[in-house]
Amino acid sequence: MIWNNATNYLMMITKLKISNIIQITILLFITQNITLINADNPILQKLLKIKQAKQLRNDLHIHKDFIDKMINNLDEWSINEINEITNNKDLDLEKVQFLKNELIQTKNNVNKLSEDVSNVEDSEDMHGIKLKYNDLYIYIENIGDYFNNNNKRNAFRLLKEYFGDSFPNFNEQYNSLTYQIQTLYKQIVIRENILLSNECIKAIRENEFDRAAIKYNSIKDDSTLTNVVKEVYNSSENNFDLIINFASKVSNVSQTFILYSTLIYEMEINKQNQNPYRIVDLINNIKTEIIYQIKLNIKIKKDALSLEEFLINKLKLLGRENLKKTILDEKYLINIPLFEKILLLDENIFTDITYIVLLEFYNDSTVKPLFGWIIEAFTKILDEIFKNHLISNDVFKLAYYLNSLLEKSKQPSELSIDVRMVEDSNLYTILSERLDYLKRKLPESVRNIVFMDNVCIINVGLNEFLYSSNNNTISVNKFSVFTSVNNNIKDERIWKINRSYNNLYNIQNYLQNLSYLYTSDIDENENNDSNGHIVYTWIQTLDILGIWQIEPVGDDCLIKNVLHNEYLYVSEESSHIVSIKNIVNNNSDNFKWRFIKCPSH
């Protein structure tokens, strides 16, 4: 009955004008609710097979779950065994998945930051990028501490062997990440240098030197620093003054050296290094901004001295050419400011220039009959220079120049040119006579400091001699300094003035084995009261405590201690004890000192 009904239903369904989907749905319902089926119906046969497949699938799922459970048990057992073998405790499948995800995410973060670096257009924006980079770098370093642990490395190696290709290669992934972060750092540096150099060049050209110096000091690559100077100088534009004005704002000495060495190289290869005024400026700047810096790398100082020597030799050559023209033709008196600049830069350079020129004239048989006229023209040049500086601190340079020229002419020696040396002292005699009037123009104290081997020093206010007392010993090799009206000259009142450079000196007393005049910061016997820091002589010191700057004031001088920036002073109220004070009363002669020839015994 069921079979017949089913057959009738099937026949009816196939005759009905309904969609195939609905027919199949009805047939599925029939096959699920009857046990006897007409095997001749093809659709019904396929549905029966599907039903059998379903049953098989369910059976397989049961087996799969069982197998998965067995695999998980094997994995856990293997991991535990590997942990035990490699002495690890915290390694499991969850940890492995976490590490895998972290490496992927970190790699994506590095790639994203690399894109940001490529797109940044302002160096100011690099600050945020570098912060992100630092965070990434620190994180990768921390990951590295984990992966570089030998126990972990061994565990990962065994797990990789156990799991096969399905297990991530952590060592390879970490090494790749490390390479990426290193590459990113280089990318950041290169991009930042490009931005900084472009902004620096723009600021220099706009005369914004302070802003330009900040950009320049931030550049970490020497070749980029060099390119900035090349780009700004531009041989076709010859922007020398632009570079010089900018250089004074650069605070990093090594970068300053790169700047000047590049500038000089560019001037040299473009044959633009024949202007003596510019060479004077370069030498002066290299001295003050590099060579004279206290905290200076030894190699940089050595290289800077070599650069200075190169410029000095070029300046001497150009200086000699210009001096000859000026002596022989008055229309070249316009060169006097050049000679003035050279002398004030370094009197020894000007000495070499003038000495060689005079020596060439003196030894030239065609010119020698006119040598008297040549000397007159030469002294006229010097007289013009002296007029401008007799009442300034530069007067010392004038004095040392005269002394150096006379000493050199007294004993001629081979210099850098091929000149027949003078065989007698006639040149010295001529110069000594002609230059004596210039020497007499010098302030008395300046003249005596430069031309005398030793001097006596008198306080102008008290008209008393400065002396170091042998009877007032503070400690071993340390003696008090006073002033006294007694002019019965002994060694204690005789001083030797030694020049360090420019107007800086150390002052030695003859009595105590050339002990140095000095003042200290703190001393157990020193009275640091309203009278100022007490002054002593001390055999053992030759440092900044004993360096003094001598400043001409007419025929007298102020004597300033470089360490304290205070001036030598004495008064009757201080019991004639010499001290230094930080305030100078220019109307008080108690601050003024005169260097004189010591009276005879």
C-alpha cells in the first residue's frame, strides 16, 4: 500500500507543472519517510546516494574528531618533551601563534613607517617618525632577547622538525625583521639629511643663518654637509660672503671644519682663491672657530693646521706680489688695508712677506741703487698702518712685528723662495735706523714689554714697585705679592713677561726661580673678601690661573686675570697687598700699571 502510494505520488509529481527545485524537495521528503523505494527512478537513486554520503560523512567526522584529538595530544606531549629537553617552561601552541602574529604585525608596522618616511616633506615631521621608529626598534630588540635565547632557539628548531613546513621559521622571520629595521633606519637618515640640506640651503640663501645652522648641525652625513656648501657657494655665483656669514653660526667644530675645507677646495678648483682679503678672512676664521677651540679632536686640529698652513703660504705669495707693486707705484697704496689685515691677523706672516720683499730688492743689483727710496716707500706704508692702531690693543702686534722684522734681518735665513742671502748686516742696520721712529711711537709699556728681556712694574696710583716677597712665604714655593716705594732693585722686583699669544701672557718673578704670578679659586690661606682675590707667585703653576691679559691704556696698562676676568689692583687700604677685582674704575690709577726699564742697582 505504501509502495503503491509512493509510486502514485511520484507519477503525480512528475506530471505536475512545478519547478524542478520543488520536485526535488518533495522527493527528498519522501525518501526520508519511506523505506521501500522504486529503484527505477533515476532522481530517487541519486538522492539515495546522497543520503548514504551524508551518513558516511557523519561517520568520518566522528573519526576526524578522534584523530584531531589524538594529534593534539601528540602535539602537547611533544611540546612538553621539547620544553623539558630544552629547559623551557612557557612554550605552548598559544605562545607560538602569538609570536607568529606579533612578527607579522611588526613587519606590517615597519612597512607602514617606511611608506611614511618616503612621503614626509618637512624635516620637522621626522621627529614623530623617529619616535615611532624608536618604539619599533625597542620592541624588536625585546623580541630579539626572546628569540636569541639559546633554549628558545633549540626549542624552535625541534618544533620546526616535528611540525614540518606548517611551523613558522621564527629565526628566519626575526632576521628578516632585523634587516628591515636596519634598512628603515638608513632610509630615515637619508631622507632626513635630504630634507635638512634642502631647508638649510634655502635658509642660507635667505640670510636666515641661525635657522640654517640648526639644520646644518642636525645633518649626520659628511657628504651631505659637503654638498650643502657646494650648492650654496656655487662657483658661478661665488657666494663667498654668504658661506662666511653662515659659518660663524655653526657650533659643531667638526662640521665647521668640513664647511671651510669644502669652501677652500671649491675656490681652488675653480681658480677663485686669488683674493688675499678672502684668504685673510679664512685663516682668521679657521684659527678662532676651530684651532683655538679648547675641546678639539686631535685629528681635526691637525687637519685644520694643515689647511691653515696651505692658506698662509698662498697669502704670503699674494702678499709679496701686492707689496712689491705698492712700494714701486704709489697708485697701489690702496693695498694698505690689505697689509693692515695681514699684520693684525698674524705679525709673523707679515714679517715673512716684508722681509722677503725687502731682501729681494736689496739683493737685486738693478734696484739696489734705489733701495733708500724703496725703504722710504715701505716705511710710509707702515706709518699709515700704525696711525690706526697706536691706541688700541692691536698696538702689541705692531710692536711684535717691528721686533720680529729686525730680528729676522739681523740673521737672514732660508725661507720658502730661492733668494741669495745677505752676507752682512747692512739690511738690519738700514731697517733699524729707519724703523726706530716707529718704535719710539709705541706706548712706553708696550715697547718695554716687547723689546726688553725683563722689566719692573710700577703701580701708577701708588707709584710703587710690584714685588714678590721672599719674607712672606705662604707655603712651599708660594710667595705673597706686594707693592713698595723702595726702588733699591733686587730680583724680587724684576719680572719676565712671556707672551702666550695675542695679548695673553704669563708673568714670572726672578727672585723665586721664575715663579709665576697667579691667583687661585680657593686656598686655605687666601682671603676672598672685599679686596678681591689675593695674588701670589708660585713656582708650580702654569695654567689658566697664571694667564694674564695686558691691555694698553696710553703708556700704562691694565692687567686682567683670564680665569676670573678680574684686574690687578692695589691700594693703601689693602696694606699694599696686591689682589684682583672684577670692576675696573678707569679713573683710578690703582688699576693701572707701567712696565719700565729697571733702575740700575
